[in-house]
Amino acid sequence: MNQLQSMRMFVRVADLGSFVRAANALDLSTAVVTRHVADLEARLGTRLLNRTTRRLSLTEAGATYLERVRHILDDLEGVEQMLAARHHEPVGTLRIVAPMVFGLQSLAPAVQSYAARYPEVVRRDACRPAGGSRRRRF
């Protein structure tokens, strides 16, 4: 079985305190969740959960494992989000036409900051004097 899936299922069981609630939250059968946690315990060679008919609790090893696994899963999620964000950065041409005074005083710093943040964007900007048609690039 997929170790990463098993880790996620173990965290959900520990958080919810029940195989049934974890299975419902994950939209899986209780047997699948139970099997993943059992396989995880077998792979680690230790029990992670104490099970009784009425109660589920973490063993000492389970508490340690849970803490570390949370960090691993959080780090993994952060990396995935970072990489996904790279694919959503703007690319192409940004064309801005604005009055010269506004362009030089207000727009230029913002455009420079934007260009530094998104180097894949090509700028085509022009400032026009008030009432005129001459352009000045900034």
C-alpha cells in the first residue's frame, strides 16, 4: 500500500479518534482505513494505536510518530503549493498607457516591483503628456 496514504489515514484516525469517523471523512470504507493503519504498524514494527471496543488512543510510539508525520505532511503540502503557484505566475505582455505625471510618480515604482516579482512578463508601457500624444517610456 502507499505509505503516504497510510500516513494521512493514520493522522485522520488520530485526529478524529475513530476509524469510522476517519473513513467517513475520507469517503472510504472503514476496512480500507483499518487496513492502511495496520499495514503502517506492520511496516514500522510497532503499535501506533491502542484499540478497545469503546476507545481509541495513541501509544507512546504513536504520539511520537503522529507529531513527526504531521511535520512531514505539512512540509509536503507546502512544497506542492509552492510548485503549483509557479505554474500560475503571470506571463506574457503587460501593456500600460497612462498620463505622464501619474506614470512617473505613482505607476513606475509599482510596475518596477511587479516586473521584479514576475520576470516572465514583458512590459510595454507608455506615458502620455496631458492633452498630448507624445509618449515617454519609463
